Amino acid sequence: MEERLFRTAERLAERYRVEYFDIRISRAGLTSISLQNDRLEELSSNVEMGIGVRAFKGSWGFSSANDLSRAEDVIKMAMKIASLSSGSSKIYLGDPVRDDVEMLGRKKVSEVDLADKLSLVREAGSFLEGAAIKNRSVRYGDFVNEQVFINSLGSEIRTVVSRVRLSISATAHSAGEMQQYWKVFGGVGGFEIVEEVDLSHWGPFVARKAAELLKAASPPSGEFRVLMDPELTGVFIHEALGHAVEADSVKNGESILAGKLGEKIAVDGLTVVDNPTLPGKFGSYPYDDEGIKARRVEIIKDGVLREYLTDRETSAVLGLEPNGHGRAQSYAHQPLVRMSNTYVEPGDWSFDEMVEELRNGLYMIGDKGGEVDIANGTFTFGAKEGYLVENGKITKHLRDVSLSGGILDVLKSVMAIGRDVKVEFPGYCGKGQWVPVDDGGPHVLTKATVGGLK
């Protein structure tokens, strides 16, 4: 079928004078299970097939369908849209690539019975117990996407990527107060990813944390020295820095980091990486959705801004090398510049040394969402919990803690970087589309504004 579609596209490209085209044919299998307390809220297993076609003639034309019998109509529509759009942009045109890659893990999810998946979800829910726990939630999902990519350069790439994700959460209530805590596991691979989770440890841990937060104090407000744990370091680097180095925002002049390649924007010793080739991580992939081989990108090296994340168009317009960060949610979406696994590389501080160096300030743990404005370089994030640090000792437990500041100010205020890197916080990044990502880093000591979330 690929050969027939390529010949059709080649013929239509000549008719519409299209400079470049690519075709993605996808077959995706998805299983979702959701348990609320002991009530099964969702149990589904679906397969979806479709085709997405892009054509370029100074600007993009795009069309898609979930019916492969309409493939030739979709190709023609994408070509027509490109020919009617008047643009003056350009794209990277490299050598053709032919490859076949499978990332399915040791225990293929397609070979695991649905009853076994449900059994694991029920087992996870059984550990979320506690006197104050009024709501227990477990969500499981696996997603296997087989995609064939062909383009006008002669590329033909088949990839099969399997992702698995399990989240557990507990909500505690007491005396009119409510607090929630959660933990997420996942990655690229098979069912072994969730089978190897120690549910008997993490279930009680999550339930205990939710209950303990009921008794925690509100944080102080003002500028403090702040020690971020690996999860909060990851969300800061993803949200505050990562989005600002996505080259579409740079190209459009919407990023505070536009025009700053080669400039010192952070302290010596701070290195930030986006790496889609990390084995087993939730944001990993072998090729992006433009047929560019994924590779490790050093965004910041020893405080110097070294690279933006690019796709075919932004790399050509900005005169940079494409680095495999054009990603799409599905065949029905056009690729956008996106992150993969974004993290801070290790320093040489131990945790105890960093607490002592902090002396008086806050230790902030976990990610509770937030907002960032990459145009003016400001951010606000919530942490799952925090602790006061007084005279080098961890003391009072805090809840509803927020962290805010200027991206460049915080990067230049880093005082210590730990050696305990973790990249194990799987999630989805929204930018008009949702794509799987991971992030993390070590503990990082910096300075920022702290306040309450309420």
C-alpha cells in the first residue's frame, strides 16, 4: 500500500508543484482502566487506524482521515491546500532514511489478558487505605502505536512504540479540610513497567501523605532560598525553560530566549538536556513524526544556551540543524516542536550538604501544576508539599505551597546541584495537542518567591 500511495503522492505533487510531502499511516491500540474507590468507571480496549498527509509549498497543507480507503483523497486535499496557501517559508530537506524499529518491552501489553490488567488496578486500589482517606483513584493506560512514515525524499520508516502508565491517588478529608496526594509510574516498554512497581510501598505512602497534609501548615510568603526536589526541578525545567527553547516560539519572537544562542543565561555547572533516546522513559521515541532521527540535545551547557529544539521548518528558517523534535499527538494532528525527556544533569552535592547550605528556607517537593509566560519569562508552580528548613534542619511540614519568579533570575541564582538525578515523572504535555513526556533532575538549590496556593 505504501508504494501505491507514494506513487499517487508523487504524481499529485508534480501536478500541484508541491516541494515536499510526507505521509503517516498509523494503527494504534489503546487500553484504559479507571477505578474510583472500588467502583470500575472505565474498562475499554480500542483500535484506531488513520492517515495524515502534509504537503509543503512555502507553507503547509494538511489533511487526515480515519478511513484508509480515503487515502488518495486525503493526499490530494493536502496538496491542494498547500498550493492554495501563499507562503514564503522553507524547510529542511535531508537524505532519505529507511529503518524499522520496535520498542515493545519484555512483556508485550497486547499479550497480557485484560483481566490481568484489571487485577493489577484493583490491587493498587487496595493499598490506598487510611482512616482519613475518603477517595481512592487508580488509572491504568497502555498505548501501542505502529506508524509507517514515508516522504518525498524517499524515506520509509516503520516504528512500533508501546507506552504504559499507572497513576494512584488518595484524597483525605477531615474537619472541612481536603488534601490530595498522588504518584505516577510509566514509560516506553511492556507490562513489566507496572508489574515491577512496589504497590505495597507506594499505596500506603500516597495515602499517608494525603492524611499528613491535613495537619500541615500554610507556607510563609516572600523571597527565600528554595531546595527543589527532582520532580519539582523537572517541572520547572520543562515548563519554564523547555517551552521557551521550542523553536517555533523562538521563530515567532514569542520567547524570552529568542536571539540568545551562545549567551550565558545560567550559572556555571548547570547543564540541561532534552533526550528522546533515554531507554524506557515515557517521552522516548526513535524518530520524530517528521522522519528525523531522535537525538540528545544539550539545551544549556555550563550555563550557556547551546541549542533550541527544532523541527524541519524552524531549523531551516533559523539556520539550525534539525534535532528530531517535531511531534504529533496522532495521525490526525500536524507535528509541532515539542519536548521529550527534559532534565538537569547531576552536580556534585549530596542532599545533606544542600540542606546545610540552604540553612534557612524551604524544601519543596513534587509537582502540582502551574503557569508560565515564556514571552516575559515568568512562572508560577505549585508543589505537592514543602518543609521549612531552619538552621540547616528540616522542620515544619507545609501544604499548598507555590513557587514563582523569573526564569532567567532563577537560573542565575542556582547555588548547588545535587548528584541524585531522577527522570521518572511520566506525564502529558499540552500545546494544543497532547504528547507523552518525562522530566526530572537532581535536587537543586536556588532562590525564588514562595507563597500559598490559597
